Amino acid sequence: MAPTSARKQREIQDREALILQVARGMLLERGYLGLTMDRIAAATEYSKGTIYQHFANKEDLLAALAADTMAARVSMFQRGAAIDGRPREKFFAIGLAEELFVRLNPEHFRSQQILCSVSFREKAQECHLAPLEGQNQICLGVSEALIRDAVACGDLFLPEDMEAADLAIQLYALYTGTFTIVEAHNLPEHEGFQRAPRFLHRGAHRLLDGYGWKPLSQVWDYQATAKRVYREAFPKEARLLGLLA
């Protein structure tokens, strides 16, 4: 690639990164309705025409914003699944990854709620939705792989009419539902997200205990597992949230 062309490409990437950075802050401060192309143009000091060269509408912008942040979620899922331990410990670790990710990236969770609407998906271009869908599938694939590992080693026996994806989606629904309630009721950080893990852990463990996934929570110290996961897989994220000294 010629030097001029390479420099031009870097300028485009830098400009897009700035647009996403401004949009992320605006989404947190003003919400979806307050996120407008006019405000983004004013905040970045670019013309609206320049903004539209990158994103055809704010639906495209929001999808790109979610995909940009989603890369961190994929990384955290993969780190959680890579810890030493039995499949259920690893599965617990990706649950912790989800908690940390949502607390550190509240704008992503808000974006996800909007992205699920049919009207939104009809407006956003496939080129912006596809990366997000791909990253979601990676996370779901990590979850399913751990469930299959548990079945393979004899720690879990699934009913004949059930697949790994079914259980993965049940856990996903539990986590998403909990964080949706926290967000919908506008619970402050200290009241909402600090209480949510207790509900999540209790509900997730009871669900997995119900399927007989070993080691059962009654005989295994999952609090000790959590501390180990924070140290080994998510030290930076855990320290940012005061979960590690």
C-alpha cells in the first residue's frame, strides 16, 4: 500500500474511532433518543456529511458501537473458559465475565436492548450487524463447548430432548433478564449491580444443580472459585471494580 493511501486509511480509522467514542459518551449521558447525528457532528467538529460517510444512520452507528465493545466481551469469555478447572468452574467463570463486562460497559448493555428490536434491525445495514452477530455466536459457542465438555467427562447428563445450546440460552436469559431489571428500574450502581451477582449466582447454581451438573454448589466452594477467576483471568477488570486489592 502506498504511503499516502496508508495514511489516508489511518485517518479514516482515527475519525471513526473518535465518532464511536463521542457516541458512547452521548449514549450514556443522553440515552438513545438523545443520540443524534447533529450532536455527534457538533461534538466531533466534523460535518454531518462526514459522519454519514461512516454511518448511514444512527442505527448503523449504534450497531458499530456495540460491535466495537463486543470484542472485549469475546476476549473475556475466552479467558474465562481457559482457566484451569472442571467444566462447571469454567462455565461459572464466563458468567463472571458477563457480570464484569456489563458493569464496565453499561452503554453496551443499553445498546443491546435497542438492537433486539425488529424496527432497529430493519434500519441498520447488514455490514454493521454482521460483526455483532458473529461475536455473539462466538460467545454462545464458548458456552456450548463447555456444556459438551461436561457431558463428555461425565459431570453432566442432559435430558434426551435437550441440547447444549438449550442450556446455554437458559443461562443467557437469566443473566440478561437480571441486568434488564436493574437497568429498567434505574437502580444505582451500589444498589443494583452489587446485589445482582447474589441473585445471579444463586439462580444459576440452582439451575445447574437441578440438572445435576457436578460439582454441585452444596459441595463446592464457588466463592473460592470466583476469587481465583478474578486473580487468574480478570485481574485488571476486577481491580477496576474493587473486587481485587
